[in-house]
Amino acid sequence: MLRKISKNAALILCLLSFNVSSAVISLRDSKVSNFFDAVSIEIGRPVILSNKSEGFKLSGDIDISNPLSAINDVANKLNFIWYDNGYAIYIYSSSEIKNEFYSIESLDDFNQIKKHLVMTGLFDDKYELRYTQGAVFISGPPSYVSIVRDTILAYYNSLKDKKVSPDAFVVKSFRLNNRFVSDMKYIVRGNEKVIKGVASVIREIYDSGKFSAKVEIVEDYLNNTLYAKGLAKDLVDLDDIIKNVDIAREQIQISLWIIDVDSNQVNQLGTKLAGQFNSDFLDASLNATSNIILTQENSFKFVASIAALEENKKAKILSKPVLLTQNNTPAVIDTNETVYVRLLGENEVSLQAITYGTILSVSPRIKSNYSENSSEIEMMVDIEDGNQTGIDIDGIPNIRRSVISTIGRIKNNESLLLGGFIRSENSENIQGIPFLKDIPIIKYIFSYKVKNESNVMRLFLIEPKIVSDRQEFIDIEALISQTYKSLNR
């Protein structure tokens, strides 16, 4: 039985049993109910004690300027449990704690019940409330357990009111938070690429012929919302399908370095990366267009070495773009040039566009929990590298294309080095006596042409990195600069 303390009685007890000085009360072997009487007056709400908790006594000076904190301190001291539902505070002896199970249908139902308790201010995180094998387990004061039980009953009663006939025509809406409802289209070298949206995936499921259901899917691109129209019995599984599809995906930063290096300097690069592999291995691997995996440290050393060669005109960093993509979503980097060739017909002339350059397509996939301390990133990599050979046939430029297609798996923070294509580069410089070689007419007397031929190896360094939502991009330039300085000490 619970005892409710009236305010008038509590006030009399306060005056008779202890002295009040500001918000501090002094108790001398007083009944614990005297303390709760004073707290009740302070907060203007009833404090209800169980029969078992009334028999305790309390001594000391207690500050009740923060009533709930004072209740918690006394409860800990006397081994009480208590619950505040916003209207009244219930006090029990710890021996009165209740442990009960209540059957529910699903984890989703549990989440809805807990959400209702939180929104109404009835949830108390001091006590255990969890879902386990089709049931809710609750441990706490009897009044709290009772409220949870009543909430479960009210929840299922409301569901019964909302139930519709399986053969009823219904419309369901799903606002997506993590995926696009419509197809995403982009153009690569004139070819259209499509990443399927959720609406297309759902249509394929229902139109595959394995379902007799006639379900119409409507997509709202502006609000990123999917609507499904059909019989209630045909849309039963759609909620679970949407939940499995509309999930947040990790972000991955893709860094690409396109590098041309004098083929005679490849051995020197291998020496710089001692400890990862030797120079002969690097030379053989790149010439065989194999993949080389670099640790983060060796990746910085490699790029720093390239920077040193670039200062001596032995290498050139052509491009170093960085972009962000999502797990299982392709990223495309395209650096190209377009020339227009005039095509002569019998009665007309047209222009034909010829596009060439470097295009990289990377589709990363995170393999989580591969080891205790790291994740792995599996990448499908397609590289097409095109350039003019310098030889024109009937005014049409000759384009040489090199293609790499591979699948690599590396740890987070490692890099993948690809390449090995060697091509000849020819250049022509005018040299001669300064000033005189620039004077018209006589410049031919004081100048001469020098033709240079060199073999250049093109390398591609791909560095994927898993990026958290709030994590900034790594300052690669600063790290490389620091590594470069350490190599030249």
C-alpha cells in the first residue's frame, strides 16, 4: 500500500519535527516520511511512499534547494528506488523492485513504445527497459512497470483501430533519407551512365514475374519520396525492403596522382622506397603493368621522390585531383582534350570530335571488420590513357590509347600504384647565341635546332581513404612536403 502525503499535514510535521533554515532541513532520528513531506511542499507535488519504505529513519542536515537531487541522495543512502511520472513521485524499498516480461510482436514495436515513453516524459533511464526475443523486459519500481504495461496495451489497441482489410486498396509513402529515389545519370565521354535509384530497384522486384502483385511505384524527385499503390496484402513486405535499401553509406576520399617519370629513373624510385621492395622489383613490376601496394609511409616517400625528380626535370606530376564518393558508388575522374577533324563529303562538310586523355573510374567497396584494427577497401579500377602520337594521317591525328582494368584490395590508408606504359616523347628546342638567335633574317646563322628524345613511363597512384562524417580531408600536400624535407636532410 502507498501512502499519499497531504500538504497541510506535511507542513505541520515540518514545523514540529525539524528546524527549517533556508532550504536546509535538520533531522534527528526522524521518520523518513518527514523528509519527503518537506520535499513535497518544496516541489508542489505529492510524494507517495510504500508501506515498506515508511519505517526508515533519517538524521542529518539535508539541502532540498534541488529537491530531485535530494531525493536521489536519500534514496541511495537508504537503498530506495523511486519514479517520477511528472505528476507524483513514488518511493519504494529496493526489495519491491519488479521484473516482468510483456510479449510484443517486433523490435519496431518496441522502438515505437519506447519512443512514446520518451516523448511523454514517462521514460526513466535509471531502470532497464529492453527488447529480447519477442518480448519487453522491464525492471523497476511497480508504478513504472505498470505504466510500461499500460503503454504496450494502448499501442496495440491503436494498431487494431488502424488495421485494414488485406484486399483494401492503399497508398504508402516512404521519404528516403540516405538514397536517391530517382535514377542518377551522368555522361562520360558521350556515353550515359546510370546509377539506379530506389524506385527502379523496387519496380524490378515487383516486375520480375515472381510476384503476382500489381503494385504501382511513383517517385517524387523533389521530395525524394517513394509512393506505392496497391492492395494492402501486396505491400506487406515493402516496409522491410525500404529499410534495407535506405541505409547510410560510408564516405570514401579518392586521391589520384597522374605522374610521368623518365624511365631511367625507375630504379632510383625503388631505392628510395627501401623496406617495401627493392628497385629491381619496382622496375619489373611496373614494366609488367602489375599492381603495387604502398603503405601510407611509402606512399608519401614515393610522391616526395617524384617531387624531387620534378625539380630536375626528370618527372612531372600531370594532375592530382581529389574527390569524395560513397561506398559502392563509382567515382569518375576525366582529364581530356577534344580535337575536331573536318570530314569532307560529296556535298557537305562536317566536323568529327575526337576526345582523348586520361579517364579513371573507381568503384570502391568497404570490407569492414577484416581485422581488429583496420578495414579493407576493394576497388574495381578502369583506366584509359590516350595521347597523340604526333603522326597525322591525311590530317587526322593518330591517337594511342592504353587501358588498365583491375580489381585490387588494400587496407585503409594504403595506396595502389598502377602503370608501366612507356612511350617516346620527342621535343625540339632552338638554341644559339643569345639575342642574335632572336633577330629576324640573321637568326638562322646564329641558331640551330636540337631534337630531344626520351622514354617516359606513366604511373597512376590511387589512394582511397574512409572518411567519417565530420572528418576533414587529409592535408596530403602538407604531409608530402614534410616527408620531402625529411628525405633531403
